[in-house]
Amino acid sequence: MQEVTLNSLEARLQKQIENAQVALQRGNFDYVIEITTQVLKQEPGCLPVRRLQRVAMLKRADTKNKFFSKAMGSVTMAGFMLASKKDPLKSLENADKMLHADPYNIIALKMLSEACAALGLLETAAFAWEAVRDINPKDHDTLVTLANAYIAAHQYKEAVQVAEDLLKLRPQDGDAIALMRKTSVAQTMDKGKWESQASFRTKLKDETLAVSLEQAAKVITSAEMTERLIEEAKERLAQEPNNINHYRSIIEGYRRMEDSASALEYVKKARLLPSAAGDSTLEKLQGDLAIAVLDKQLKTLVAQAEAAPDDAALKQSVQAARDELAKVKLADAHAYVERYPNDYAARYTLGVLLYDAGDYQSAIANFQQALKSPKVRISALGGMGKALKARKMFDLAVQQFQTAKSELPTMDDLKKDVIYQLAECYEGMGRKDEAIIEYKLIYSDDIGFRDVADKINEFYSSK
């Protein structure tokens, strides 16, 4: 049995899948599952259809009682497991039935992979293990099996990524190292076979076709389809004006179209509904969209000002737009932190905005809180150092920059900035020799970083 692409399906089946894609956007998951099941009965090797089906299954499961779904799966599993391994088609059918009852059923996913491998559907077999990995992303045996499934399907880039993930979890992992070697050998052999069997022109044609088919296989909602979905949602809203789900469909459609202004308009309307009272998601979305609208307006004004550099009125408009955007961002960040005071990454964002606004003391207070988040700790140290430096509290700023410098392992742009700020603090304290030592660290790695070369040249010229 061979795996097939969407483009190779009958025109009738392709039309059904197109309808299923639209139904998925509307949240009609049962319809999507019904259509994809019918198509897969005729073409079990069409992986894009199976992917579409799984998305619908997972979304349906998340909207229903998961416990009931899993209970149903366990009740019917025993009979399915009796299917003979000598009949992979029957095993495939049973695995699909189990996954209809519970898409999180790992036993069913493994059965699906085993059956597909026996049928020669190697990419689908790897897909089944992808689903297992999504459920248990750090399970060592799952990752090893997935990598081997990728190799069998000649998906070497994906196999390497899994091996790298294994090494992140377990440095020096023997299985991961072995997989890296195995993938390299298989990739080299496959490349040699590929080069020996096809001319350059034929290979180029095949590669172009492969890319085209891959793009066709993706579940993509085009701009035209999105516009149609928005209009249909508006028609449903006219019939059910208090149904917040219709508002959500319209908002999501406009966001896909990158029309933030229209999306914001419908968010404001939606928040007037009684059912939206206290909806923090809509509240946050309104703030994000308001910022997106102002940001777009600012970019338009900047482009106009660049095209007319002598227009003083445009320059004033640009500055006014920048000020308004900064004001709205700051107010939005303040409101978010008030609602979620223990979101330390949000504290860092607020600290940056306060620093930009010149409120250094408040910025320091938020950077201190942000230190509790490992994700933004280094950036928070740097931010606190800059705020202290701006207040000319150089000795306190030095402590922050030294800590940040010691915790940054590589000399990237962030570490160079930290060292540069540290050197400027030493200069502010009159400790020029210590400042030069720091500047030299940057100079030895990147002579073109800011004005480091000028500072070093001036130092040696003065001796």
C-alpha cells in the first residue's frame, strides 16, 4: 500500500476535504470526523486527511468530558486488541475505532503505527508516534521509537531534531548519539541513491512538485475562505445577536486577515453581552488589539515621514503616535499585573515600559519581582542595572551587571551589552582602568560593537 497526497485523490474526495476544512474552522468537529473517516476508508494512506481528522478529534475531545471519552475507549479496547497482527488492515480499522472513542489512547496509537508500518505506510506510522510524543513529550523510549520511525520514513531532518531533543533531556545519551550516527549514514546512502537515479533536471522537477504537494496538503484557510467565514458568522450573529461564539468567530477571522481595527470593534461589542461579563480573555484581547491598531498607525506615519523628511507636521504626528502607543502599552501592562501580580514575566515587561517612560524607581521594583522567573532573570538583572545606572546609583548597578555577566555563558549581543553597561558604570564612578578591562573583553570578541574600538584606541593613545 502506498501513501498518497491530497492532489492525487479523486476530485469528489478533494471537494469533501475542502468542505471538512471549512467545517473545522466553524467548530463542526463531528462533521469533519465523519467526512475524513469516509475518505480514509477509500484511501487509508492519505496522511494529510488523517492529520485533519486528528485535529478534529482532539478539539472535540477537549470540548467534551474527557473522562467519559477515555472510559468509552477502555470499555471497547479489549475486543479490539484481539485482532491478529497478521491482518494489519483489521488492526488499522480497530485502532481507528479506538481513537474515535479516545484520541489520547496511547495503545491505539501504537497499534496504528504498527499496522501502518506493516502496510508500508511509513510516514503515517511516524505520524502515530508523533501523536504519542505529543502526549508524553519527555518519554525516552517514545522519542527513540519516533526517531527510528522517522528514519524508516526517510524523514532525516525530523529524526535529527528528535535526537537533539533527547540530548537536551539527557546529555551524553547513548541512544541519541547512536541515532545521530544512524541518521547520518542513512541520509548519506539515500542521497547517493537519489543522485544516481535521477538527472539534475528531473530532481529539480520532483523537488518542486514535492513542495507544491506539501503546501496543498496543509490545512490552510485562504484569505478568500476567511472572508466567507466572517460573512457567514455575521449572518448567524444577526439571527442570534446574544451568541458570543459568533462574535468570537468574527474576531478570529479579522485577526487572521490582520485587520486589528475590525477585530477590536467586535471585541468591544462582545464585551457588552451579559455572557461576557468578567471574561478576562476578551479583556486581554481588547488591550492587545488596541495596541496593534496604534502600532499599525505609527508604522504608516513613519513610512510617510520617511518619504517626506522635510514635513514638520508629519514628524510631530509620528512623535504623538509614539507617545500614545507608549501610554496605552504602559496602561495595559499595569492593568495586567494588577490582575496577575505573580506573573513575573509580565512584571519584566512592565519594568521595561516604566524604564522607557523614565519612571526608574518603579521599573526597579518590577525588575526585582521579575528575577523570580528563570525565563527573564538575566534580562531583569540587566534592566535593573540600567535603571540604577540612570539614577546614578553606579555601585548598585555594578552588582546587577556583574551578576548578569557571570550567568551568561556565551559572548552574544546580550552579554556584550551587559559588559558595556558595566564599563560605563565604572566610568561614571571614575574607575577608568576597570572600565577599560571590560571594554577590552568586548573588543577582543567584536571590534565593531558600538564605539568600543574608539574607546580602546583613545586609551592607548593617551598612554
